Amino acid sequence: MRKALVRTAAVVAAGLLLATGCGSSDDKDASSGAPVEIVSSGPPSKYRGTELDRTIAKPDLTLTDTSGQAYDFTARTAGKVTLLYFGYTHCPDVCPTTMADLARALTKVSPEDRAAVNVVFVTTDPERDTGPALREWLDAIDPAFVGLTGPFDRIQAAARSVGVAVEPPTVGADGMVTSTHGTQVIAFSPDNVARVLYLASVGLQPDGTPVGVTADDFAHDLPLLIHPEGGAS
């Protein structure tokens, strides 16, 4: 998973390059290579996640859920906050940690807010992550989480469209399969665009400060994403 962490840092440093439109008529065509930059000036953000300088549109994506049914991502997640993550079940560290952080965060918000959030995990290793395998893995974390699988090229295109780098799984000399992918959690608001992303927690700095976001950070931001005008449930 070390490759994935390096890739994530590089993506953030350079800006997130989108492959499709970003949901604003004022945005440049992403096919020209226009980056989505992290906001670094202006008033302090109310979010503990990372704000972007322009929105990311939900990917036009239909995959297969863990019950074997077609899952239209945009249609099925409409009207809710949706946290999208690309990873794989055999990941030894970052993927299970990120999903566990999200599950813990959802126990820290009100039942009404919990019902207003979707968590969607898209595998980057579809050959091994069959529907039953995904369901078993997710059920151990949170049975409400959605797992999606499908053709790798479709998954890769969707990931790239939201600025997440995904490469085909590789087999090492020892036979171990590694899936190299970015570790961003993309937070889509109920209006179907993302203005905030989260860099998965990857351990501690020497002073004990977490690297990346924590469950408490997600819990802090979820009500803000659900109630952007400051309302509360």
C-alpha cells in the first residue's frame, strides 16, 4: 500500500486533474488538463477535510453491487451526502483503516444524520473482490456500506474522473497482488457535487499528530455536509 500513499501525496501536491467536467459552467474543460487546486487562502475553512477551488461532479458510473444488481451511482445516491472511496479488500492497512474510521464517525452523529449519508466502496481489484467477498468484508465494518465491482477499465475511468489515480493490480515476484490507488475519500453533497475531500489516515507523525483525517474529523464534518446552511437535525 506504500505506493498508494506516495501517489496520493503527489496528486494533492500537483492538484487533482479531472477527466470530466467539474459541474460548473465557469470551469475549464478538464480535458485540457485544468487542475482542481486545494484552497490555500481566504478565511479558515469550516471543514476539517480539504476544500477544493471548484466542484467535482459525480461520475457517470453504473457498476454491480454485492447482491449482483446494477447500481447507478448518481441515481442511487441522489439527495444524500455520499462518501466515495476506491480501494480493495486485500489492502493490509489504509483501506480497512479508512472504512473503520468512517464507520466510527457515523456512530458519533445523530440517527437522522446517519440516515442521510451513503458510504460507497468501489473495488480496484475486481478479479478478487467479487460481490460476496466485498459483502463479507464490508459487513465486518458496517453492513450499511455499499460495495461495487465491475470491469476494471470502467472503475479506473470513474476514479480518474474524480481525480483519484488507480492502476491495474500487479503481481510481485512473491505472488502478492498489489493494487495501487489514491486514498482520497470524495465527499459529495446532496446536490451531487463534491467541494471537499479527505486524505485517509496513514499513521502518526513523530509528535503523535495523525497524518490524514480521523474518525473525529469525519464526525465533525458530516453535519456540515448534510446541513450546509448551518441547520441541525
